[in-house]
Amino acid sequence: MKKILIIIQREYLSRVLTKSFLLTTLLAPIGFILLVGATVWVNTLGSSEKRIAVIDESGVFKDMRFPDASDKSVYFFYPNESFDSLYSNIQTNGKEAKFDALLRIPAGFEIMNPNRIGVQLFTADRPGLFMKQYLTEMLGDVVRKKKLETLDVDKAAIENLNEKITINYTSDLGNEKVGFTEIASVIGYLIGFVVYIALLVFGTMIMKGVKEEKTNRIVEVLVSSVKPFQLMLGKIVGIGMVGLTQFLLWAILIMLSNFFIVAVLGITMDGGMMTPPSASAANNIDADEIRILIGHISEIRFLPIFGAFLFFFIGGFLLYGALFAAIGAAVNDDGDMQSLTLPVTIPIIISIILLTKVIGEPDGSVAFWASLVPFSSPIIMPSLMPFEPPLWQILLSAALLILGFLGTTWLAARIYRTGILMYGKKVTFKELLKWGFKG
Amino acid sequence: MSMNLQGGSIFGLLGPNGAGKTTLIRMITRIIFPDSGSILFKGEPMEERHVHQIGYMPEERGLYKKMKVREHLVYLGRLKGLSSREAAEKINFWFKKFDIESWENKKIEELSKGMSQKVQFIGTVLHEPDLLILDEPFSGLDPINSMLIEQEIRNFKAQGKAILFSTHRMEQVEGICDTIALINKGENILCGEVKVLKQQFKENKFEVGFEGALPEHFQQHFKVLSQSENRAVISSENNTSNEVLKYFIEQNVTVNSFKELLPSINEIFIKNVEKAAAL
């Protein structure tokens, strides 16, 4: 036991006390922020603005203006020119024309039968998907409104008809939680993703560490002092602690930056986040909704989530770490390593693919089974925690995970013991299993 | 296979490549376990606790490249049961002895092969083992370092420690080992003290240096293996060295040198491996 501690100490310190550890710990969140920032930026960039000239020969819409898109990516203007001159303008100038598209409501357009004559759109190049979709939705809205007016429906009644419905989700009866699912989903995804990345990154680290010991023949020197199993376990635990240290540092960084954001930017939040009211973009979240969502974050029970995250990360790490160590011990070159790593990474990747389905339907059967199978539970179970699954499911999953990692560690130790001192032999996956079960 | 190592002696384990030397050593160091048979350490069946009294330097050896010399030696020492402080003291002793105090903060990857061999040797003996197992200790060492290590091996012998020394380079065995075992294909084909073995396999060859002419009937008494102007190598199966010398003196030959030629370990080795192969 004392020797395992010495090995853990070396594996841990030799990784944590390096410049690269410090750099990745600091740079990863910056990279993450940049990634999110870039996504947001690309979204705001969206489509470049499209100017659409409207010519209403029918006079049906003469008393109104078409609403522009909320982000001004599509907007309308009403030139005092004839259709023919506008048409020749766009035809001769192409993309250089002073507008991007010409929307014509021909004479004889009937509001009660809009498709008999139909609205026409002329563009120099192909109209973008966003513009087409916006025009279809907008015209649909406008025509419907006009139809109701023509039918002499009271204006208040029209407003009333157009009112959007907000559903108040009540999952835990007597304990109202508006918009709770969204927040729980976001947190679930985030946790699942962090575990996924961590398993792959630190699993690979274990594998490479073991391979280094083998190919540099360090293990020859060490195995006369320690048992191969101690060496393997020491490495897995040491690297696992490196991972936990990194999480801890990130948590501290997040708390510090949170504090900074609230202190410095919190005041501007109300004004800054306010989006202009829009006619059609239903997916725009307005400031009120954000306030409600932020309110829900306080309703999430973070302590059990954090506890489950720790437990399932550690459990999953031990389970997969042992397998990665076994592969590192078995291989002699990088080519072998890649082909043998695949069977271990596939269940991790399947888990992250299942995550979408699981979060979409947290009480469905996929979620249930994926949260129990030890190969997927490290990612699935903590992601389910914000949805507050029944306690027995959590405990069963935890117990199965413990059995799971005891099993893989047992198997891996046998593969490791055989592989670590075997050189020059090309190993197949089948052979590994033979070492594991018969060796 | 059966062999016995004594304290205060150097035991050479010889054999061609693939004979099973490393396998045998791995069994002694409890890396692998024998299918049958037993290994006794100081009269007791070998157990895990005995591993701390063994220092093993494998033939293929490596160190963590990114670690510093001192740090690495402390690590190896602690894995052998030393405390950090004990390890540090012993490292100081060896650093001084090998005059390499300036290396302590160098990374292993900065060392030359010879330098890292020295570090490796210190790592093997740091915990003052009672049994030292060296697998091809001189491979890759320059003559000066070889001599240094050889001297240390002799020092350990003088301190009463047992040394097991595996090699396929015979000339080293001759100079260093007290006892040898010759193994081939996992079998012990020859075992014993070097002195005794040489006597056992001697072919009664003598080298005589002389002045003047040799007696005429000389060739009837001895088989002449080679002869030059004033030197002859002869063999005589039935005579002792004294009897051979007496003959020359009685024949009034001026003998200025006389030596019994004992077989080298190399010759014994080759002969026995060939004999074993023929069987």
C-alpha cells in the first residue's frame, strides 16, 4: 500500500508541477470562452443584411409596412418607381443593384385568395434560406391578419388570437418549476461533456504513460521493487488526481470569473440583454425569460449533482483507466495502439451520442438503461442528476459501476502483467482477451 | 537446475542468448513465478519481503526521461523501502564517490548513456541489498566506467554480499567470478568454482620456454601442439606439471619459462555448449 502511495505521488507531482499543466489549466477555459464567443459572434453575424424593395401594385398592403427581421438581416423599403424600372435595375446591375431582392404584389392580388395570382420575388442571385423562410413566415402572418380584418374581426380579438402560450411545467406536483427543464438540460449536457472529454484525455494520458514505461524499459527496473498491479493502480490513481486537481482549479476559476462578471457587468445585464421585440422570431429569449431562467438555477440542487459527478467520474475513470493501462502495456508501437484503443473508446463515444436522447427524454428507457450499464453510466448518470432520478436508480447505477471497475481492473491487471514485459510481439485484441481471461 | 550463491562471492550466470538467464533472474526477483521448484533466500523460502534485500539491474534498463537525477534516485530508493531522508543520505554518499555531485538537478534525458548507467547502478545499490543481481552490467560502458563498476562489485563482495552476475562475455567472467553456472536451453549444464572447473577441464597442456636445442626423443614422450625456435606447447595426459618439468631438467634443457595452460572459461563454455548440442 505504501508503495502505491509513492507511485501515486510521483505520477501526480510529475504531471502537476509542470508548465504545460499550468498552461492547459489556464488556457482551456480561455479556449472554451473563445469557442462560445466565436459561436455567438458567427450567429450575430448571421446572414448579411438583405434590402428588399417592395412594390405593391394591388394596393392591398398600402396602409401598412412589412415588419423587418428583428436582427435587421432582412428589411424592407418602398421605392416610388415602377416595377419595370426596378426590374431592369436588378437585372442589369445584378449583385451591384441598390437592393438585393424585389418583392412584387401584382395587381389583382386578392387577400382572401392569395395564391391565385401570388406574390413574386426577384433576386439577382439565389435567395438565402433564411430570407426565404423569413418572407414566407412574415407574409403568412400579414396575410392572416389582413384576412381577419377583411372578415371584420375585432382588433382586440385578433390580438387575443395571436397571443403566444407559455406552458408552466409542473413536474414535481405542488412545486412549480417554470423553465426548469431547459436549465436542467444545459447542466446535464455540460456535465456529460466534461466527463466525456476527461475520460478520453486522461485515459490517453494513462495509456501513454504505461507505454513510455514499457518502451523505455523503466518497468524492468521497477518490477523488481513493486508488483505490476501496484504500478498500474498507482498510475491510474495518480493521473485521476491530476484530473480532479484540474477540475478543482477550473471550479475556482469559474467562481472567480463569475464574481467578476456579476460585480462588473451585472448592472449592464438588463439593458444589454434586451432584444428588440420581434414579429415572428419565436425562438428569441427576452430578458424576462432570462431572469426567470437565472432564477431556476438556484432551484437546481447542486450538491447531489456535484457529488454524483465526482463519484461517477472517479468510477468511470477507474473503469476506463484500467482498460487504457492494459492497452498501453500490451502495445509495442503507435500503430498497434490506435487499433487497440478503438474498442475502448467506442463505448465512450456511444455514451456521448446517447446523451442527446437521454436528456431529451430523461425518464425514457434509453436513459434508464444507459444510466445503469457501467460503460455508459459515468457519462449518463451525472447528466441525469439535474432531472432528479429516483434514488434507487442512482444507487443501483453506482453499485453496478463499482462492480464494473472491479471487473475491468481485474481483467486489465492480468493483461498488464503479461503485456508489460513482452516485447516485439504484435498483439491483437483477441490475444488481449486471452491474456485477460486465461493468463 | 540447481545452484547455490554464497555471501562474499561473485556468481557468474553464463549462457548463450535465449538460454534462460533473464527468466531465471526474473524468478529470483519474483517478477515471474516458477511452475515448479523452489528458491530459498538465506535458508527461507523466498517471499515478498525479501525483495527489499535484492538489488536488480536488468539488461534492458531505462529511467524516466523527464525526472531529475536526484529525484529519480529518491523514487527508486523509496520503492525499495528507504525513507526519503535515508535515500538522500545514501545518494550523497554515492554522488561523492562517483564525483557526480553536479548532476543532481540534471534531467535524465540530458545524460549520456554512460552517465545514465552510473545513475542506474546507484539506483540498484542504494538500499544496500544483500543480493545484487546484475544482468550484463557492462554493456554500453566505456572502459573507465567499466573499471569503476567492477571495482564497486568487488567492494560489495568484500562486504560479504552475494553477487549474481549474468553475461555472455567470457573474459569478464574469468577476472571477476568465483563461481559460475553455465546454462543452456533452461538447463544447468555446468556449475562450479572457476578454479575447480579449470582444473576439471584442463587438458594437461604446458608451455615451455627454452634455450638451445630440445632432446631428440622428446617427441616420443609428449604430443607437440606447436613449436617455435625457443618455445613449445606440448600435452601429456599422464604426467603432472612437476613430472614434465623434471623431464626437461634431467635432459639438460635450459628452461627459462614453464607454465601449465588451463582452459579459458570461453573454451570450456564452447566445448560444453557443443557437447550439450550434440547429445
